[in-house]
Amino acid sequence: MSAADNLPSMETGHLDPSIVAALYVDHGEELRRFLLGILRDGQLTSDVLQATFVKMVQRGHETREDSRKAWLFRLAYNEAMAVRRREGVGDRVLRRVAWHSNGAAGGADEPLLRLEAVQSVRDALEELPPEQRQVVRMRTYEEKTFATIAKELKIPLGTALGRMRAATMKLRARLAGPTTDDNRENESP
């Protein structure tokens, strides 16, 4: 039994800060190592560790004394995954901005080529069956998860995944242009 288990919790809906301090003394360093293994960044680890203990103050009163360590680790893991997801979204935005800004440094025909590529994608999307097109738009443009898409469309998750896979295969075939067999047929002997 640790020092944190012997202290009372506050009646105001928050866990007594002395309990949280004792939990930090008991588990803080172990949590830090755990988070560092997930995040691989010391500063992010410190931020997530702090957020974990802030939530422990706010919601720790809802936990049982004997399960607080497990609750802390689960909370820390969830916070770390949320940070990684936010970083992933930021990375995608940066890649898009970089892709769009690279055209500005290209040749004079770069905007026309990009416009042509965008139009090709739009045309290919319009050729998809409506069910597949809807899933592609929700996933790509609205950045929804497949679980959210399935829930909103009232279809099984596997159906949403299957529609996306079928659409991806059709788009890839349509946008790849002529195959090497087609090129061989057009070559002169």
C-alpha cells in the first residue's frame, strides 16, 4: 500500500492535491519512462505527464484507491495517443502546404499541370459509384475515421472499409494512365 492510499479525498468533486502529490512521488518517474517510450520526446513527455496529473486532480475522485495506478497509466497512455494524433494531423497539414507551395517555385506550366491533375482526380471521383464516392469524400476531405463513417452511414465498419478499398483500386487504375501493355501496342515496330 502506498502513501497515496491513506489520504482522504476532497468532498468538492476533485481529488485532494496531497493525494495527487503522493501519487506523483510514488509513480511519477515510472510514468515518465512509460511516456518517453511512447512519445520519444522529453518535452512532450513532460507536457503529457503534467496533463495526466491535472486530470487526476479533476477526475481522480471517481477512481477506487486500489486502481489509481492503473487508472493513471491508462490516462497517460490516452493523453499520449491524443498528442500523437494531433501531431499526425499537423504533419498532414504541413505536407499539404508544402505540396501546394512547391508549385510556386516550379515552372510557368506548374499551375496548369496541377489544375489538370486536380481535374483528373475530380473526374475519376465522379466515375465512382455513389456509395464509394461518399466514403472517399468523408474519409479524405472530412478526415473522418472509418468508424465514424460507418456510424453516420449506418453501415457495418467492414462495408465502409470495403467501399474505400474498392474506390482506391478504381481511382488508382483510372489515374495511373495507360498501362505498359497499352504503350507497347501504340509503339511502332
